[in-house]
Amino acid sequence: MSKDKDIIVCVPGQRLCVSDKFNIAGPGTYEQQGYIYSKLAGVIKLIQKENTRTIEVHGITEQSIVPAPGDIVTAMVTIVNQRFCKCSIKCIGDIVLTRPYRGILRKEDVRAIDKDNIQMYKSFRPGDIILARVVSFILSEKCYVIIHIKV
């Protein structure tokens, strides 16, 4: 970004730069596999300090938020299977989404110990509201985000 205030616009999931000791992920971004990515559709802002630079993204609208690994989400269970539950993610943090994302709660992510004895039908029912942490996400061929969440 030059001194004449060039505006750089980004979209959710866009790789912004390498994450290292110099570049630090700030609000509106997340770090994954050594890179900093945009979490929002918005404008990139670089905050230069002594020997570090914080990369922030200021969203055009709050509705452009995309879940990132580590985010806390509120979801509603829609389908229960023996191996997983399908969920509809309604909120990311304290931001209510206008369009929900689809998520999957896997059997092995329900609790840390005694994973083999979990019965998904006894633990969850359609309509249950859960609070979970995003483990990972992928973009499927149907152009929606599938999010693996952990209770």
C-alpha cells in the first residue's frame, strides 16, 4: 500500500500475505498454514508498528463474514446420523448471519475421551441448538462452505 492511500479490496478467503514475525493477523483476518487470509469482504488496512505490521480487514458489510478455524458458532442440528450431525450455522460469534452456512459435527469431535461409546442419536436431535468451535472448512462443488465443528 503506497502513501497516496491506495484502497485494496479483498473477498472472504483471499490470501493476503505470509504470516511470520513481521506480518500479524488482525481483526477481519485469520491465519492458516503459514498465510494470512481475509475473513470479510472489505478493505485491507495495514498498521505499521516498530518492527511488526498488523493486517486488518474492515468489512463493507458484516454479512460478508465467513467462519474461520477457531471461531465460536451457534448452530441448529438438522440431521442426525450414526457418524455425524448436519447443522445449520446461524451465528458466528455475536454476529447473526442472514444466510446460514452448513456444518458437520463429527462423532469424534463431540468429546475428548471415550469417543467410541458416543451414540449420536442419544446425544443430539434435530432442532437442538449447539455452541461449537470451527475446526476446519472446505468449499464444496456446490459452492457452499462445509464446516467441521467441535463441541
